Amino acid sequence: MLLQICPLNFDVAKRAGVSEKAWGGVFGESTDQRVEKFTESVSFDHRLYAHDIDGSVAHAQMLAKVGLLSEDECQQIEQQLAQIRQQIEQGEFRYDIALEDIHMHIERALVERLGDTGRKLHTARSRNDQVSTDIRLWVRASIDRVSDLLLDLQRAFLGRCEADLDIILPGYTHMQRAQPVLAPHYWLAYCEKLERDRQRLGDCRRRANQLPLGAAAMAGTSLPIDRLDVADRLGFEGVAANSLDISSDRDFLLEFAFVLALIAEHLSGWAEEWILWATVEFDFIRLPQTFCTGSSIMPQKINPDVLELIRGKTARVVGNLQGLLVLVKGLPMAYNRDLQEDKQPIFDSFDTVSACLELAAPLVAGAELKRESIAARLDRGFLDATTFMEYLIRRGTPQRSAHHLVGQLVATAMAKNCRLSDLPLDDYRSLDESLDESVYEVLGVERAVASFQSYGSTGPEQVASQIARWRQALGAAPKNN
């Protein structure tokens, strides 16, 4: 479960001496304050506090099970960790950059309360596999959140289908009018894209859901721990098998960053189309004004700023992916401090994509297709040309010959500034004497749409079947007004 990021209270006056550092035993000099400021990560990794506490509780319970903690010590640790969690969530926890990260903050707070009992919690674990465990728990919960938001957006698209069932849209290739499609066919195209995104998230979750805890620094531990027990307590599907690989493995993080980038790309393409559709030139769609803004100087403007920002924020998400790929490209095996830099980009990508998805679903549900405006220009662009060509193919004309013949007819219609259905029969017969009045039975946008029959096409029966399939897959979709 993702928790709200809690406010930070930094204690800049306090400064841990070398003897207070978790790793300070071998050092004879205190850390330079500039280094402490440079190396701290608690300013951003504090959002892992709940996952760190969950992992610590499971670790303590396992240590008690194998006899490395007493039952009383385990209970004390659990009780104090619960109080620390509450203190953090209430904004009462004090942070000090000298303690570096959220893991050391929680451990220090525990030691201050329990003394040596608190010091025992770090038995058989290092910050390396602790960090990896926390970020895997966070990724797992974040994947679930994004998947839920994608489901909401799919249902919003599906919810449009009934109200828009009879609307025919001009389909485009190369941004030129190509063939007619039913509006629900267009909505369901996004359901397909988003479903692939959800499937990729599921794949990523399976690889992330492997427990790393227990690798210790890199080679494992000589203590009799039970990693399978910890995995079971934390809901991991399995245990990472190689201690050397564990602390350096960020494949699951890169994979999550990629999936988030691809989701952002899909949202950006949708936003671009609707930005165009909302222009006077297209005049296909009316966006809900609650998702638009105005101009400070032009009083008539209703700007699609939310869509533009969804398109723009995609650049950040793609950039974060590139940064993470470069981050790990030359790292030697096991943990390196470079990996501290993995959290800010993945946090930002998750936050950005989540914010876009939270707005996308209500925007989709609240928009309205401009039926009359679409219909008024639907006969432009010879959208019925391809289905007329297929009519000729069914009559026995070779495809290449039929393609050429229809191209000649389109050129004739363009010269006369009319539709194919407006051409007299003589124009058709001048190219093929066998043609008769039946040609007019397949011309026109409505007839073109009705003629589609292949699986996955925009034909009415196929679309109705796909709507039913998606209703079953996604559950009841809301009906948009």
C-alpha cells in the first residue's frame, strides 16, 4: 500500500559524531559537513519509511524464529517500530542529514528507545539488501496503483461506447483521411493499448517480487537465517537466488521505468489527437471546461492545457528512463553508491504518470463528440474508396487492377469536386463496362462501415462483439452522460 509522503522536520543543529555513525568504528575523524549534505538521501528516500518498517518487522520475526532474538526482544522491536511509524505519519519525526537515509533514521530511533535490543535488529542484514528490499516493496505497491489507474481509464473509454455507438469518425493514416471507423472502435483501441500496459506491469511485478533480504553485504551470512520465512511474511513470490547479484540488481526498476515511459507515450499520443480534435479546424470534440484553462489576454480561448501537459510531461518520464539506463551501464558487480541515484527518477516517473492517469479518466468520461460537426464533413476524403476497391475484388478484378481503377475514379471525382457516389454510371463504365447500378450500393461512408466483417475490424457486428468482450473483461463500465 502506498502511503502519503510525510512532511520532513530536519534538525540541522544536531550533527552525529564519528562514534555515532553506524559504520564509524574504523574512522578516527568526523565526516565533513559538505560530504554529509552531498551524500544524504533521506530528503527523498523517506517515502520508503513504511516499507522499511514492514521489512524490519518481518526480519525481526524471522530472527526470533531462528533464535537470534528472544520473543520478548522481538515484541519490543515490533512495538517501537509501530510507534516510530505513527510518529512519522503524524509529521513529528525529526530528520538529520548526518544519519544519511531513512533506514539509519529508523534504526537510530529504535536504538534510542531500546538500546542493545534495538542494535540487534540489523543482525544478518546490510543496508544494501535492506535498500533493495524496500524499493522492491515500493515498486510492487506502485505497480498495483498504476494498474488500478489504467483500469479506471479503460473503463472510461469503454463507458463511452454505448452513447457513441452510432457515430462514424474519419480514420487517418499519415494525418490524411483514410477509412471510416465507428467511434467505439476508436475507444476500444485505447483499451487494447492500456491492456498491454497492464500486462507489462504484471510481468514486471513478478520479477520485482523476489525477496533480496538476506544477501547481507554481498556474500550472504554465516548466521542461520530463514529467507523463505521472510519472503512469506512480506508476500514475496520467491527468494532471489544469488547474493552477489542481489544488491546490484536494478533490472526490475529499469523495467518499471520503461513500462511507465510507454504508458506516458500512449497517453501523449491520445492527448495529441484530442488536442487536434478540439481545434476549430477539426471540431470533433468538446472538452470539459473543468479540464481546460483560459488566456490572460484573449478572452475567447478555451485551452486544452491538461492534455498539453500530459503530452509535455512524457518527456520527463522518458528522460528518467534514459537516466536510469545510463546510471547502471558501467557498474561493477554488487552494491555501488551510484545506486542511491536510482530513487529520484523512478519516484518522479511514478508520480508523473499517476497524476496524468488520475486526470485522464474523468477527462475521457466528460468529453463530448460533436456529432453534427463530424457528420457534416464525413463525406470528404473518399473514405469509401478502399471498400469500393474490395467490392471490385469480390467481382473478380485483381487487387492491383482494382486499386488502379478506383484511383482513376477518385481523380475524376476530385476534378469534379464531388463524391464517388455522385459520379454518373458512365464514368464507372468508361473504365469497366461490366459495372452497373450495384456500385452505388457499396458507396458512401455508412455503407463502407457496414461492409467490414473481418475479426477486429470496425464493422458493427465486430464492434458489438468487442464491446461485450471488454465489458466482461473490465466489469461494468460507467455510462457517460
